Amino acid sequence: MNRKPHLVVIGNGMAGCRAVEEILARDPGKFRITIFGAEPRVNYNRIMLSPVLAGEKSFEDIIINDAAWYADNGITLVSGDPVVAIDRASRTVSAKSGATVGYDKLMLATGSDPFIIPVPGKDLPGVVTFRDLDDVDKMLAAAKSGGPNGEQGSAVVIGGGLLGLEAAHGLSLQGMKVTVIHLMPTLMERQLDEAAGWLLKHELESRGQVILTGADTAEIVGNGKVEGVRLKDGREIPASIVVMAVGIRPSTTLAKEAGLAVGRGIQVDDHMVTSDANVLAVGECVEHDGNVYGLVAPLWDMCRSLADGLVDTINPYRGSVTSTKLKVSGIDVFSAGDFSGGEGAEDIVLRDATRGIYKRVIVKQDRIVGAVLYGDTADGNWYFDLLKRQDDIADIRDALIFGQAFASGGGASANPIDAVAALSDDAEICGCNGVSKGTVMACIDGGAHTLDAVRSGCKASASCGSCTGLVENLLAFALGDEFAGERDSKPMCKCTSFTHEDVRAAILEKELKEIPAVMQALSWHTPDGCSSCRPALNYYLLCAWPGEHIEDPQSRFVNERMHANIQKDGTYSVVPRMWGGVTTPNELRAIADAADKYQARLVKVTGGQRLDLFGIKKEDLPSIWADLNAAGMVSGHAYGKALRTVKTCVGSEWCRFGTQDSTGLGIKTEQMTWGSWMPHKFKIAVSGCPRNCAEATIKDFGIICVDSGYQLLVGGNGGIHLRGTDLLCTVETEQQVLDYCAAFIQLYREEARYLDRTAPWIERVGLDYVKQRIVDDAQGRAVLTARFHHAQSFLQKDPWAARAAGEEKELHQHIAEIRPFAPNLVTVGAA
Amino acid sequence: MVTAEWLDIGPVDQLPVMGARTLPVQGGEEIAIFHTANGDVYALINKCPHRQGPLSQGIVHDTSVTCPLHNWSISLVTGEALGEDKGCVPVIPVKVEGGRIFISRKEALQGQR
């Protein structure tokens, strides 16, 4: 018979599930596993409850293991049914519902209970702790219902430690007036010294919280529900909710009743085995070597030792040195080790009052024993690593306080990659998920070559994301140039955590056709985006769904909304299209007449071989366009992220060196491409011979005519960063030129990021990739060409003609006018 | 009415959502009337504190507008430049009643010479 031993875990929290993960990683077939959880939900990241309360994350965001994880690993989850008794003699546990389950191994991961101060009123409805999602829901409900008379609600948080301050921050963000009552004179006195505590207090006060230190609670008052808190000095603070966050105690009742050895916590050995060899315990509920821990980091080490012990590998847990970070957005606080001073302790302190920075490193016998950082915590991990390793810092002592970059000798220009390279393998990278540098490196070695792959592989930076930069630096360190491309994949803007590529993929996959749908589907952080993401989204939609997307004029830059170029005085410039740079006396007459009629203050020949009329008022735009239309001219799109001009030389028709009809080909090319919206402006030129009078070698798409056909050039740019084109290929016929041009533009339209010119795009993806798509893959080229022409069937409509005919006329009109001395002071609807 | 404290400048549906329109004041400073996504109406002098760009032509997002000339973001509520930039443009009191926009006469005429 092959019946596997049964492992029963009491506690579906961070410690219990992490221990199970560690066991599965070592031997997935060793146990049948049942997990009991008191809360009716899957395993989530308890330390991320603060961002949930603050409204920065949802419950879904902080789930560590979803239902599929339990199913995939054959784990039975009994949630919402707490275990109430353990019978060690019969090796069974009984749950509240009456169910009894036998075990071979039992693991206690019961965590800790919030400590409730024994004052009158502590049991009133409205007194909550800050331990699980139900507590968060109660706090959110209190914030929502406000005060008794419909005014802003008031909350009191008892306890100015880590948890209390995070609760206060969240409630404050939820619109409550918050008072923090702290017994000690310094906030977070277990983690912070007086100076840092003072800075923190002032910062919180400036955010509108009331902080009462040295304040002792006498009574929670209220008739049937909480109405306020009375202090021992007689002061009374009104409140509709009171959060008790004075501390936690290991939850040991079950263990005690089962007769296990219990001190302050459940006593365990170095492999987390209790006084009963078949019973293990892990996490906040245990006492190891006289210590109990209330922070998340020690838990990771405990789980590793526990799992190793179960597979007979010796890896004793030796206790943990802990560090602390406060998860209150905009306030950076870090502390680690011992900062109480004492015999032989030397302080190194840096203060920068203007920047609100305080750093203190405590050194004993050339070794760091503690660190407190406020305002700039970038070097926290480095100090903590030196502390844990007990490195001799005598050589870098002078520069120690200025941080790793400086102390390592690089000064301000020190390379962040070198900085991560110098970290030891046990250095903690991700505090939320307890991931060390060694684990991240192993994950990268195992094939995770992108940030997303690392996040899903080992969970580093997958929770609060504050270590994303470190993880990216590790990727760059491990992969070298191979990672260079990936590092450009930053989020589109501060409104989202998705990259341009993520967003474009989602638009196609989820069939999103308007901006609000994209923002909803991808959980935009801002209500209606910003001036950076909105134009990009509008472009991505029109590119993905030609003829189907919903255009948002308010997400266009002014030039594209007004179909003219805004100038520094608020007037516009107007450029009619001149196909291939060729014009006629009639067109010139019409342009001259328009310049006179609308008082253009300057007529300028542009670099793109056409004429630009400056100083046109926005009210006059529809009429000047009507006049130019009447002479057969259309918009030149000189204002758009669009096809601008096709510049030509005269070619074989006139020039003694010309090899082909460059002017004629230029006109055909412009007639095919005009009106096309692109990620950025796009310029084309056709030169009739390699003398290249049309400067085709600095255009996005250049054509140089030669005797045998046409050289096609791509990725040139005459802007700030001069870049000559790369040769794409040589073709023989005009039709081929047009087909390759259409395919290249479509590839650029579909794959470049908004506001990328072709030059940086090609540098990023590589010329070989473009050649492969456009030259080598004939079928793919035909598909791209067809998609381009499909898009053009919707885009080749002169926007000027529509405006001249009266469309969107309010864009060109004032809403009203005020004339102080006229009989009618206000003229409404004035044109 | 010349003596009214609030001047009626037209129906609110004449303003594009997440957009703006202009209100010239003869002999004075042109005013930009903004309409946010949630329907609120704000008014600022139509001049960016940076290089006097026409704010009415900028992209409106949340309660701010980004100037079309150099991308300064200006709060529609306070007229202050947001982020690293420093500067302020006068705010003109404005209200919506019965679907019509009213602008404060005193401030609207203040810039008038």
C-alpha cells in the first residue's frame, strides 16, 4: 500500500503556506496536505493589507496563492472552519464544525493575536484590530459612513507603532480625521530613535493627522457603540471607530491546551520541531532560542529550515536580525539592528534639513550594529547586508554614511549595477516576499530574462514593487547587453504599470476600442489619464481598429485637434500639401491671396519643399482652408504625428544625372501615404541619383534611384541626434518601392511606441528584424501592405474640407465675449 | 445686466467635455473656461505662467491642464503650476446654475485696462 503520510497545517496565512511551498519545492510527493484556515479565503499577503486600506491595492492584488494553486498541488483547503482542539494521543485535530482529521505530521502556523488593552469599553462595537481583511473592511465601512451628522468621520488609532501608523495613514487617505494615541514619547520607538521619530511625527502632522505621544488611554466611551476615547489626563477625542494596534502576541492557546511546551510562544528547535516530534510550528506563533518575531522576514528563514528538516537535510535556523520599512507612501523610513547605543557604540549621523533626511549608522568595533534612515532609504539594504554579514567597515568608514555608491569609491557616478553585484547572495532584495539576491539570480539563470518572468518565477518585486529597480539591476548584471532592450520597457507613464507593448497587446486581445475601456480594463491609476498616455492610447486604438475605434479629439495634441501648428503667440501656421514638392501658378496664386486675406505675417519655404503661412488666427482657420481647398489643395499634415512630406529632386525628366523619374515616384508615394497617422512624424524623400539632392539618407524612408532600380533606405533622422539611414534592400520596379514602403510604414505603425521616430525604434529592434519582416518574408510583407491600405481607406480624407464645411466649428469660436463698454456687456455665442 | 455680480456666458453644453473654450475680454486678458471629465467647470486667465501659452488649447486631465507649448501642468483649482515647475495664473470664480455658466464680473474685468 502506498499511502502518503498526511500533513495537516493549522493556519492558512503567510507562514503556513510559505512552509508548504518550501516543502513542495523539495519533494512534491512527500505528503498529502490539508490546510485549515480561520478566514474564509485563500492565502494572501497580510503585510500588504496597509495598501488595501489605503486604496492603493485590491484584495485580488495581494493574493499569494489562488484556488488553482491548492488544486494543482493536491492540497485540501478547509477555510472558514478554525481548528479548536488537538489530540496528540490519537493524532487528530477537530474543527469548529465538528470535523475530525487525522495527521501524521502537524504544523502549527497560528500566527499572532492583536493585543487588546484592558480598558473599559474595549468590547464596544466599533473597536477593531488591524489583522485581517475583515478588519480592513470594517475600517473602510466606517470611513464611508462618516460622522454622526454627515460630516467627516473621526478615527482614533491606539498605538503609534508600525501597524498603527499604517492604519492611520490608510484611514486618513479614506477621508477620516485621524488621531494617533501613543503611550511612549517617540513614535515607532522600537524601530526609530528620537530624531527620526520626531521627523516622522512632523511629517504625519503636516498631512493632517493628530499625533498624541505620551498619551495613556483611560477608557473607550460610547453608548452601545464607540463614540470616543478618554485619556488619563481627561482629554476626550471623538471617534466613530477605534483601531487597537498596540502590539501582537503569539497565538498559543491551541498548543497550550494540547500540552506542548509554550513560553512566550510555542517553543521550537532549530528545525521548528516542538516538544512533540510529530508537531512542527512556524512563524509568529513560535519562540526560538528565547526570541519571538512579529515581522515577516524571519518567517522565510524558518520555513526553509523547517522544510529542510522534513527532508532530512541539516539547515538549522539561527535566529534573525530584522529590519523594518514603513509602508506609508511618500514617507521613507528604514531601521535595522540595535540603535540603543551603549558601551563602545559610535554614531555616524548625517542630517540634511532641507531635504528632510536623517541617517544614523551605529558602529561597534568596526562593524555595523544598527541603522536608522529617514527620508532616503535607498541604502537600507546595503547597511542591513553589511550588518548581517558583520563585515569590517574600517576601510570605508569615512564614506559609510554617504551610502554605497559613494563608499564603494565611485562617487556620485557610481554604477548601480556594480552596487547590486557587490551584494552578498543572502542579501534581501524583496522584503514583501522574502526573496534573496541568490534566489533572484537562480531564477534569472533558470531562464527568467525579463522583469515579468522574474516576478512570476520567484515573486521578487511582485507585491509592493519598491524593489523593482533592484531586480532590474540584477537582470542587467546577470544578462549584460542582453537585458539592455528590456530595461527600456518602463510603464507607459505614471498612470499605469503596464508598458506600451502590454497596452497594445491588451487592446487587440480584449478588443478595446475606446480610451475609457482601456483605462478600465487595465486599471489605470488616474481617473482620466494624463497628457502623456492619452494621445498614445488614442493612437494605439486607431492603429489597432481602423474604422472601428472611437476617436477622442480631447486626447489629441492641440496641433492635431486644430489641424494646424500652434505658434508661441497662440496663432497657427498653415501648410497646404504640395505633392512631391511640385506646385503650379494657380496654387501659388491661391496661396498668395490667402496670405493677403488672412494677414499672414510670414510666408516661409519649409525644409519639406512647401510653403508655410504664419500668424493665422484660430477663428480664421476654417475660411483659409476653404479658400485653399477651392484651389485644389488639401492639408499638408505639417502638424501631425503623420506622414509629412515626400521630398524629391527633379530626376531623369530634367536632370542630366538623373537615373529614374524621382519626382513622379515621389508624387505617387505621397499620394499613397498621405493622411496616415503614425507613432511620430514621418518623412520620405526620393533622390534621382546617388548624389542625393533630396537628402534621402536622413529620412524615415529614403529612396535613391540607381540605373538598375531603387535603393530603399530606412531609419534616418536629421533631428537632434543625426542618424544616417540603413540600407533595407534594393528593388527593381516602382510598384515594389510602393509595396515595401507601405509594409515598412505599417510595421512601424504597429510596433513602435508612440513618440518613437523610426531611428530609435530600429536601433531598439535591430535592422535585421526589420529586414526579416519586410524583405525576407514576402507573405508577411503582403499582409502588412494590405493592412496599411485598409487603414488608409479610412484616413485619406482631407480634415480641412470637413472643418471648412462647418464640422466642429465651436473649436474655432469663442464661447462668448465680454465688452465692458458696449451696450450688451456679454455677447454669448460670439463667433 | 451690467451691474450683475455674475455674468451669464452661455450654456454649459457648449463646452466640450475634457476641453475648454475661450472668453475674450475687450481691453483685458482672455479667459479660458475648462470642463473636466466629471462635469466641473473652471476658469483661468488663458496664459500659461511659463511662456504665456494658450491653456485653453491644452489637454485637460483630472483637475489640471497641460499647456500645449511646453507641457507645463497647471491646476485648474488653484492656477498653480504642478510638479517641479513654479508659477501661477489667476483663477476666475465661475459657477454653473440651471445649466448655464456664470463668471464673476469683478475678476473677469480685473485685467481690463
